[in-house]
Amino acid sequence: MDDTKVIASLDTFYSACMDLRKHNYDKCIESCTIILSKNPYDQAAWALKMRALTEQLSIDDIEAEEEGIADSYFNSDAIAENARVGTSLRTAQDTNNQRPRTVGGRPLSGIVRPSTSSAGGNNLQMALKTPRTVGSSRPLTSQSARNIRLGTASMVSQIDGPFINISRLNFPKYASDKQLSKLLFNYIYYQQNDIRNALDFAVEATKCCNFEDPWWKVQLGKCYVMLGLLRDGEAQFRSALQHGPNIEVFLRLSRLFIRLDQPLSSLDICQKAMSWFPHEITLLIEMARIFEGLNNIPMSVKYYRDILELDATDMESIACIGLHHFYSDQPEVALRYYRRLLQMGLYNAELFNNLGLCSFYAQQFDVVTACFENALRLALDDNAADVWYNISHVAIGFGDLDIAEHSLHLTLSLNSSHGAALNNLAVLLWRKNNVSRAESLLNSAIAAEDHLYEPHYNRALLAQEEGDHQTSYGMVKKSLSIYPNHYNSRDILNELKKYFSSL
Amino acid sequence: MSLFKVRDCWSTVCGRGETFGCDALAVDDLFGADEDNIILGSLDGVLRVYGVHSTPPPDFQYSPSDLLIEVQTDSPVLQVCTGKLISCSPNKNIAVLHPFSLVVHGVNCIAGSTDHGDQYVLETMYEHKFDRSAYQMVVGPFGGGSGSRDFACVLSLDGAVTVYEQQAFGFRTALPNYLHPFPIKYVRSVDGFITLNADLCLVCYKYQELADPSLKQKWPVWSCTLGETVYDIQTVEITPSATTIHVLGERNYYCFQGNGVLWFMKRLQYTPCCFHPYILGEHPETKTMCMIVSDTDSVLVYDQTKLRWSAKLSFHPCIIARASFKALQGCLVMLSETGDLRFCYLGTEPMIFMAPERPIKDYKDTKNQLVQLKKDLQNMSLQDETDTLPLLKLNTRILNLRSEGLGKPSCDIEIDVSPSLATSSVQITFQLVAPLVVSPTVIHLKDLTESITVRVMAHRANDDTESAVSSTECTVCAYYSGTSDVPGSVQQTVRMPLTLAYEIHSTPYLDFSWSAKISVDESPVPLKTLFKEFADSSSAELCFRTITGNSKYVCVTALPANRSYEIRSSGPEYTNAILEEILFRHREYYKTKKCILRCDKNEIPVADFYRTIEEHVALKGRLDIIQEEISSLCSQYRIIQKCLFNKLKENTVLSVSGLNVLIDDTHETLTEKMSEIALVKQELKVKFSQLMSLSRLLVTMLGLCSKNDKILEEFKESVVHFTDYQNWEDIVLQSLGYLVGNQIKLNVQSDDPAHVVMGLKTLIDYVIQHVTSVKDELQVKPKKDNTRGVSPILESEEDFYSS
């Protein structure tokens, strides 16, 4: 049996097509290069190589959308400066203060998404304080400068120089070629990331097909959105929808409205889409995320549950529902959800941290230490700070204030601007009568994380005990501005008012 | 590590190193035995047929008899299909697609006499050859009909569609708008072919339309823009009139009805690889299910758009299918690219991966460790000031003693300078008492990053042969500034060898003007051990001679009987170095034990000290006088010069011989005075060295009989110091006067040197008294000195020293 000889008689183009189907991109590109070297005018091989190069680097660009700091701060598309309550993502009111806030001032979400770390608020200070990391240390600058990829952005090294020289392409010629135009557009848009040329190409192509092909309208819309021309993009997407419903278009439109800070329009779009595609999970996820952004947690949880009915393996839903139960004082239920995530094969520090916390509050003390040990083992530096912070909470629950103090010190050694840790350490030291240190720690906490009301309240209390009524007044005002219904702050304020009026 | 896994029950590897395409597998019942057979064709040309004859699980496993047929063909097998491709026979045949031919085989089963002797033979029925490289084929009852005759349609790489009506050639046509080959399938309910065209549109062409040769342009019966490339298209027949078309796109999964209406679609959140739709149940309660394999090796089972199950695979398949056997109904069939064929079921596997066992710790130990750590932490936090280590370390060594020429010994000093940090500028200086000098005197080191060794030479000053060597101690000082520009210094003291100043003299010279005895608590160290390098014989006596112009002798005796050392010398000023050496070595010898040395205070050469002070002062006075004379002579010389020049300028005839004589005379006197002053300076130097030596000796001996160390320290500081330019007596007078304070009344301060000496004497007496006696013994004698010197200037401070 002479195996090698038989397979050698296989047509190179066939093997290239087969490799593409099997996702063996490198082999496919190699075979195409061989074919092209023999016959440079083989259009099919050229187009196949283009497809392979594009598919190699393609990502889900709806999911991977990240809004840079520059875009979000300098965004002049925001419609209403003073939006009514519940209509804007940026000025979402929080009804209950039970969920801790992230640095950006948004309530904690169950899952880290690319857009959860977008700059919060209209304040340039706040915008600059946004953590630049989602998991890596890429700076979130303007998005039109470069497209950020969720996957590994491996630069495909092409031996003979760039495969296609876009500046020399004759756009009208290729735009009218129905066989090549769409593949070429995908190549320019995804592989070369050349939005301007892609836009020109798409305009030509749309003209050539007499504005009848919805695909080109969608591509035009995509280009406009990338360039920041959101209203034009919206127009294109809507006109594409007139040809027929399409999930992708609905999703892009909904994302667009989120960027314009019109969550209600986004929800409308999603509802309309649901009428066409009733069980489409991606739409449900969109709606759930929007509700979470609007701080309408019950609706968000309802949608996440619907998602779980349809797709029981969706980690985002499980995590978010688990979080919701945890912060609604139902740690056993939350524990169930996080256990489910563990069964599904997720294995990282955050999950073990959550499991540890849930077990502790659900009074299953035997697993708490094991979970936290695993969490520490798997944690990198940024996560380890939070893990130690949670361990300190567990230690306080056990009554071991020494361990709690040590854990907080460890937290601060890993992340010196962890406001909550600074605040808690201040409280612990205050109990030990080390008032000066407590004061300095509270000041650091206020400087580090301005959005927490606890350091302000504590500082006000400390100042009042020391007799420094002026500082106390200032602090209590700030605390109430963050959390207006805090009874203790109100008490202090009333006392101070009595004192000042008696002067 | 997911809990949901796919377990294989039957697996085999087809061939070795063979490659399989994406259409290489077909599942069908070949023999009508209600059991599926798997037909495989590899790109290496091997065609295999499997049938499972195994018992139900858990014994369901591969046995070699499951491989029914294995045939090597001479060209790669692109695809295998089954269908009723022979007109007369109702059996299913296998159609094998090669790049340039389509071969239809039949499988015959020859029953053997025994149970396992069944033979299966592959019989080639017919073959069609074509000259266009093929891509895919479809088998189905084209053109309507009852379904008892299947035709084959071959799609070639350049878009040509060829239909073979069983053994006859049907027609050939080209697909419009074609660039790349995409999967093509036959839809029975509309009697059409469905594929994706180059415009990324899903198009359906009727069979009749394709078959009609008169139509130049073929139009699809319906089309739908997908906008993305398609990995696979499959058709599932619910009933012969209702066929569903399942399309697996790049990111979506679509399901169309036969007439082109989209039934449902689902956006996938992962990249799919392959899929297999199927139906469960009988009409009309059929469920349309689909299995999709994702890029991350998990299989997801959907019921329309609802996810029913997901499981993790242990390998990466390129084809997935579903087969039913008698022993196992509805199991997954998966084939990987390299020939791994597995039948699997959805199950779970107990976690093999366990989190690593935490070592069982003894909690008592851990508790103790914790307590210890807490203590350490507390201690650590209290020590706020850390000792700043000196940045430089010095290590000084004395090396080779050599003598160049007679009476000029010298020795080398080597210093290792090791910085602990990078230091930018280091300056090393040496402090040696004259007449010993070190050359070079100062060493500069620029950026020092690692230790270096510096060597200098210590020797007696070249022009000073008469001075007494008062001490052989050399202090090496290193001044440095680090990177933070904080300067620092480090010092080290080292003793020079005695042979720089003394040499051994054998004949004891009996004329000793001064002697002192040092009593020892225990027995004195024998001289042989004490001065190892000098003593050759075990004599009790050692005699040193100074290496000076006129030799002075110092004789050292160790008297074990009297428990003392005795030192005799021709002058006390030459003994200090030796005495210090003795003390030093004695203490070194008796390192561990305390052996106290004492001496009698009466033996302290105070009188000599005062005499030397007086002589020193007198010499200084003389020097001053000569200097004054020289300065006046100089001015005289200048005046005469001026007169001479004036006279010469006037250009008179008067003689200048008088001035000439004057000038010569002045010049002579000047020269005399210069040589005189040189001599005086030399004498002064010698006298000063003697003074220093005596003062050191005083301090050393006081140290031996001191009862009041604090005062002694202060006395030492004020008396023993280096001074080059200032008047020693004045300094000592002022500092001692301050030290003593108001206890003693001195004369009113005046510049008269005699008074200075007197004052010094008084003060030094007082100090010695205080050092050598315990406080109670002292009688407080306020000396009221009634003498008052006349001093017009300081009249207002008359009461300066009144007690």
C-alpha cells in the first residue's frame, strides 16, 4: 500500500478547500500560495487565500465591542443632558445600595464583559480613573485608532510581503464583481482593519447592486459605526432590516443605541427582534444586560432565567443570577449556581472566591478554607487582593480580628488603592484605639475611591468624636450625597445641625 | 474538567497516518438488517466498511471482525454515499467519489459456515470517468419518481454539475455565479439542488431547470442572502414531501423549509466545526434535533433552538454523525482528521482531576508558627531605625617591611576598599604622626563599584632623621559620598611595625636616664613571646635602638619575679612607642583574661614634660625673633635696592659704591639668617615631636594609673591632637582651662610665654592629680593667687578667673 503516492494525486485546490473547512488555516494558505505561484491569475485560489486569511483572524465583533475612554468622554452624541430617571445608562439611579460598586461607580455585575469597564460619568477625573484593565493592561484609548481583538491578535506574517495591496486595488472593478466583492470586503474590514478603504469599497458595491442587497447596507453600517458616525450607521441598519429580519442587524442596532445612551430604544429594538426570533438567546442576553445597566435587577434576572431555560450552559446567566441571590441574602441558592459553574468546568480564582464566600454565609464552614486556598493558589496579583479582602470578611465573621487585620494588610500590599480594605482596616484599628492611624487610613480611602459612602461616614464619625465638627459636617454631607437614605449619616447631620445652631 | 463528557464505547483507528476529508463518512443500513453500517473513505484511497456485531454495553467494544471490508483504491476517496444505484437490485450500493471517477460498488455477504466466517466482498458495479476534478457528489431520486432509482450528481471544482442516471450519463451544466465549491445537497420536496453561490446567497435550483439544455441562464427557484460562508448543508426528510434544509454558517445555524422559508435560525456564540441534524419521533410529533461540534471540542445538542445537552469531547472531530445498532441505539459517530473513529454516548466521567491534596497539617504546629510570626511582626515594626550600614568597608594590612639603604626602613600598607553600593567619590587619607609619613598622602577614587586594593608606602620623612617617633598608630580614613550625595566616612586604625623606628641592639647600654616599671597582675609575658620578631634568644632583656642620627636606647625587661615590666631608656621621649606596643601586645596575649597593668604615678615624667614645653616655647620664641629679623632685613634690602635704582636713574657720576657695600652686607646677613632659621625650624620639629611623644607617654602612663577615666579622656583629647599651624601651647591652655573650669585660678591671661607655661603647668598638675586620685582624697584647695599681672587691655575682665 503506497499511501503517500495516492494522496499526492489529490488536487491542491481540493485539499485547500478541505483544509479551510477543517479550520486548518495555515495549510490552506500554504496550498493557495503554491497554486498562485504556478498561476498568479487563478481567481479562485486568490479568493480562497483571502477567505482563509480573513477567517483566521475573525472574531465576533459585536461581542467584542469596547468603548474607549476617549470615545466615551468626548462623545457628543449623547442626546439628553438631563435624562429622565431610568432612561439613561450613564445616570442610572441605584435603588438599593446593597451591591458593592466598582471603581467606576457602577454596581458590581456578575461577569466581566468588555464594556463593563467603560468610563463612568461625565467627569474627566472619573474617566481617567477608570481601570484600564479588563483582564489585560491594554489602555482603552480611542477605538477608531485600532480595533481591539478579544482573541490573540497574531500578526500573520506573510512571506512575500502583503498579500493584497489595497491602495492599488481598483475598487469599481472589484465592487461590481459579484463573486469576489463580499470576500474582498471581509478581507479589508477584518484582516487589514482598514475601515476607510472598506467604506469606499462598500459604497461602490452598494451602488453596483442598486441598493438592493441588504448585506452591503449592513457592512456600510458597520463601517459608519466604526468611524463614529453613529446616526448614519443607524440609518443603514434600519434600511437593511426592511429587506427582512436578521438577528445580526438587530443586535448591531441595539448596541448602537447603547452607545448613544438610549437604552429604551435599544430595548424596543430587542423586543421587536424577539417577535421575529422568539427564542434567540443573544437577544435575551442583550436585554438582560441593558436592564442590569439601568439597575433594574429584577427584570435582568428574569431575562437571565429565560436564557437558562433555553441554554442551560450559559455562564453569564448563571453568574449573574448567582450574584443576585448572594446580594439578596440567599447565599445557599447562590452556592447552587456557583457549584453548577464549577461542574461545567470553569476553574479560576474568582469562582473559588465566590464559592468560599457563599459557603461561609450559607454556614457550610467545612469548605470555606479549601475554597479560599484554591482561590489563592489560582489568583494573580489583581485578583489576590480581592481574595484577601474577602478572607478578612470571613475572619471578622469568625471573630478573629488579628487574622482580619493581617489579611487587610495583605490586600493593601497587593493593591494599595483598595478603598474598602482601607476603610475596614481603619475601623479595626479604631477599635484598637489607634485613632491617628485610623484617621490617615480613612483619608486614603476617601482619596482612593470617592464613590464609597462608608469612608465618608466613618470619617465624619471619627471627626465628631474628636470634636472636629467642621470636617465631620463636610464628610457627612458627602456621605449623604452618595447614599441619601443612610440613617446613621442623617443622625450625625442632625446632631451637627443642633450643635451649630446652638453656637 | 466539565462534568458532562462524551464517553466512547467503541473506538478504532483507521489506518496509520491516513487523512480524511469532511465528507468521508456515510452511515446507512447496507444489508437491511436494521443495523447501520459505517462506510469510510480516506484521502489515501482506502475504503472501509464497518459493521458492529458486538453485544450491548458494557461489553460494547471494537473487535477486528467489525471491519467488514477494507480495500485500497488507487486514487483518493473524496466522498462516499449510499443509494439504490443499481436498477435491478433493491440493495443499497456504495458510491465512491474519486477526483476523476465515480465508482459504484455493491457489497456481497457470503455467509460462512461458522458464526464468524462471514465474508464480505466488494464488487465494482460500474464506473464513470470524467476529466474535471470533482468536489462533492449527491445521490438522490432526482426528477421526482418513486424513489426506487437513485441518480448521482457530481459537483466539480470549477462549478460544473454532472448528473449520471445510474449507468448512463445524464447531463452536464454549469452553476451560475460560482467561485468556490460549497456543499451541494438535494432537496426532495422541491426536487432541487441547494448550494451557496459566490455572492454568499443560498440558492436552490430545480433539477428540471438544470437539466434543460436550452436554458442558457439558470435561475434559482428561491434564494436567500446569508452573508456568510457555509461549512455544511444537510437535508433531513421528515416526510417525502417535507424536507428541511439545515445550514451551518460561520456564526449562525439556519433551518429552512423546502420552499425557502426560514423556519428558525440561531446565532451561535462559538465557532462551529461540523454538525448533524436528525429527527426524533414519528410524524407528526417529530422533533428536529441537531448536534453541533464547536471549535472548543464540545458537542451541543439542540432541539430547534433550545439547547438540550452539551458535553465535552476528548478529541477534535471533523465529522459527526448518528448511527443505530442493535446493541446501541442512537449513538454518536465521530471521525477525526487522522482516522480516529469512535462511537460515543453522552455521559459523564467522574472527575479524574482532583484538586491537589492539601497536605494534612498538624494544626498545633501551624498555631505555634502563627504565634511566632505575630511576635516577629511586632518586633519588626518597633525597630523603625535600621542601622545604616557603612557603605564602605576597609580592610588594612601591613605588608613587606623593607629597608632601602641604611636607616631608611619602609613598609607597605595595603587597603581593600569594598563598597556595598556604588559610591561616586572616595578619598582615602592617612594620619600618621610625624616623622612617619605615607606616600601618597591622599588617594582619590572615582566611581567605585567593586572592591579594589590600594597600596601606599609608609616610611620616615626623608629630611627628618632626628625626631622621635611618638606613636606607631596609623589611622586610615575614607571619606565617600554615595549616590544620594550623603557623605560618610569610615575609619580604621592599624599599627605600624616597630622596625620602622627601632632596631634591635645587642649590647645593653647602661647609661639610662629614665626608667619606669609597669606592674602586672599575673606574670608578665616573656619577651620571647611578646616580641616574637625581635627576640632570638630567651633573654629577659631586649634593647631597642632608635634609627635616628644619634641613637637613643630603650631597654625592656620582663621580670616575672617582680611581676612587672621594666623600661629604661636614655630619654623618656623615645619610649612611648615601645610602651604602647608592650601594652598592646600584652593585652592581646591576655585577651580572654583581664590582666591589669599599673604603674606608679610618681614615675610619670612630668618634669621632663614641663622642661620640654619650656624648651619648645623657647625655640618658638627664637624662631619668631629670627623671623622678625629676617623680615626687617628684607625691608632694609628693598630700601637699599630702591635707592640704588633711583641713583642709577639719575644717571649721575656719583659713585654708588656705598650702596653696593650696604646691599652686599645685607644680602650676606640675610643668607646667614636663612640658614639659621632653617636650622631652628628643624630643631623645632624635633622638639615638637619629642613634646608629642612625651605628652602621649604622659597620657599612656596616666591611663595605667588612672582612677578617673572621664577626666583622662578629656585630657587626652585636648593634649594629644594633630596641629600643624596653631600654637600647641595656646590650644592646650585654652582647652584645659575650659575643662578645669572654675576650680582653679589662673593668672590673668597675657601673651607672655612664661605665663603660658606657668598656666599650663598648673593646669596639668591639677588634672593629673584629679586623674590619679579618687575624689574623696582630694583636698579642695582653692588657691588664691594674689598676684595680678598688669594688663591694660583686659582690665575689664579682671575677675575672669576669680573663684
